[in-house]
Amino acid sequence: MAQSKYLLVLDFDQTIVHSDTYTKVAEMVSPAALQCLKEVLEQQGWPVYMRNVFAVLKDQGVSVDEIKAMVQDLPLTDKMLELLVFLREHPNIFDVIILSDANTCFIEWVLSKHGRSDTVRKVFANPARLANLTVQLEDYHHQMVCPTCPVNMCKRIVLKTFLEENRKYTACVLVGDGVPDLCPALLLSKDDLLLARKGYPLELAAVTCNNLAAQVVLWTNGQEIVHVLQRLQLHQ
């Protein structure tokens, strides 16, 4: 009998990392300049805002190495390292992908800092690269199909494509904290799990959503997620 395999979908900001990386990096900008950028965020969204933030930081003389050091120093969510260790020990049972509106540089910096780059099969995030002494940020895609998600990334579209190309999973477990994580969760069936961080916006969005078929489980730390995954193992 073939061994069951599960897909674990992880958000990044306020899920793997306790805080929001974009907000923390923006705080490196001088207060006066940051105040001027608020209108950009409100009118044009996070990718355009962060492109401006990176440009201002370059003008202020803040190096890419300083940005990287700050991102890598951000604490992980409580017991999240234990979850990543558990997943690395069970590659035959869990495939791990990151689905995030952050960027690929920040995610890789954090994973490499903790020695967990090889734990994750695939990262779906806004592409970023280092060029001209700064971080060059691109949109993941440009979508006008989903009215509830930003134009640069609809997580449901990304996850739907991945699942269509990878039909081997017994079930899917989606772990997140914010309202944007509800959109991909609407793809899930009654056999799947949505793990919503307790006390964060996804919790209320999930419990009040009439179109959500997946079972909702609340979590506060990585060890609680490990316990959920261990229960799945017992049903193999």
C-alpha cells in the first residue's frame, strides 16, 4: 500500500516569522521619508511601496547587507523552528511550499539563517534579486480575476495551479494568519485543514465564512502545528 503524502502550505509573515518583514524593513527609513510614503502604500499597494522603500534606503546609505541582517534577526514565531525540524525529518510524508506576498529574497534569507532552505520544496512569492546595490522587487503576477486579492498575487490562483500539476496528495494543510490566506483556503475540501493563527484576522474570517469546506484548527505556536501533523501520520 502506497504511503499517504500531505501538502503543507505555509504563509511567511506572521506565520513563520513572528512579525511582518515589510513593516520592519520600512521602519529603517527615516520617519520623515516614511511619512511621505504612506500615500503610496494606501493607493498603490505593498509592492510599489516596498520598491520606494528600497530606493529610499539606498539613498540613505543603508546597504543590502544591513537589510539582510535586520531581516535575519527577526524572531521566528514561537516553536516554529521545531515545526521546520519536524518537516525536514519527514520528507516522505509532507511536501512543504511557502505561499506568501512577501518576496523571495527575504524568505530565502530567513530559511538559510536557520538552516532550513532544503525543507521547503517550492517558494511562491514576489520575485526579488539584488542589483544596483539594492533589492529589486517584481510582482509575482498581474491578475484581475480575483477582486479580493491584490493584483500582484492571488494565492488561490497560485495554489490551484500547483494542485492541478501535483495531484498526488491525500490532503492539504494550509497554515496562515491573515485574511488573504482565506482565498486559497476556499479551494480546500472537507478532508483538508485550515490552520488559523489564534487572535489574528484569519481566525475571524474563517469561522464566519460560509463557503469554507475545510476543517478550521487554531494554533498559537509551531509545536501545536506539529501535533496536528502527527495526528495525520497516525491515520496513514
